[in-house]
Amino acid sequence: MEWKNRGEEFVYENPWFRVNLADVELPDGRRLDHYVIRQRPVALTAAVNERREVLLLWRHRFITGTWGWELPAGVVEDGESAVEAAAREFEEETGWRAGRLRELMTVEPANGLSDSLHHIFWAEGAEHIGEPVDGFESTRREWVALGRVPGLVAGGEVRSANAVAGLLRLHQVFG
């Protein structure tokens, strides 16, 4: 059962996203208006050290009023590849330089509302290079055992869909 986008009208735009109103045709021929958020891609890095720990950020999200563990992440800038963005954001947010980055997975965290792609990379280890440039992004940064990941997810300490997907996949591979 395919929904068909018969066109979109511009509603709002800023440097991070654009909101459009789509004219959608349902499989039975009915039409409806549906808001669509067009977003820049996001890149994340999960660095795993020799002790099978992953470097996480403990941060507050004001929109939901929640605290939780997340992977360093950010938007892919114009002219930048997803892997370049993942490396840059990891360094800026953690003060660590990731080892060689490899693709882990790509997820669509809100594909009923947004076209945003979240590219998740993993690295074997990282080198501490100093204080994070974007230290305001998190309260603390810690190496957390991959074996703890399922419990952290089940307990609501990892809430972000992209982090949940990436960390559970890493746990499956390395855990």
C-alpha cells in the first residue's frame, strides 16, 4: 500500500531543516495534507576501546526534559562527507580523536515525519587530544562497557533512537 506525494508547498526554513506541507494521496484515492520535515543528514561516532568500552556523552535534552547517554553526533555540513562530519563532531564534542572510522549502519529515526538520515560509524579506539571544543554539549564523557548497553537501553538511560540502534548493534558485534 503506497502513499503518493503529489507535491509539496514550502512552510518554513532555517539552517537545520525545512518544513513543507505535502499533498498525499492514499491507496484508496483519498487525499490528505501531511507536514514533512526535510533535514540535513546527521553523522555519529561510536569509538570502542580495547576493553570493549564505548565513549558516551551524558547530556540533557531540554525538548523532552530528559537526561541520557548519547553518541557524539552532528549535522553533515555542505561539502563534507558523512564520515568527515562524524570524525569532526566526535573530536569537537569529546576531546578525543577517533581511530579509523567504519560504517556501522544508517537509520531513519522519524521516517513518518522526516527524511533525515543518521549515519552511524564506529572506530577502533580513540586518542585523547584535550578538552572538547563543544564541552557545553554534555555534562560528562565516559567510557562505558558495551556489556552494560542492553541494561542502559532497557532502563531508559539511552533514549535517542540513533544511539539505541548503534549501541545495540555494537553490543551484538563486540558485546
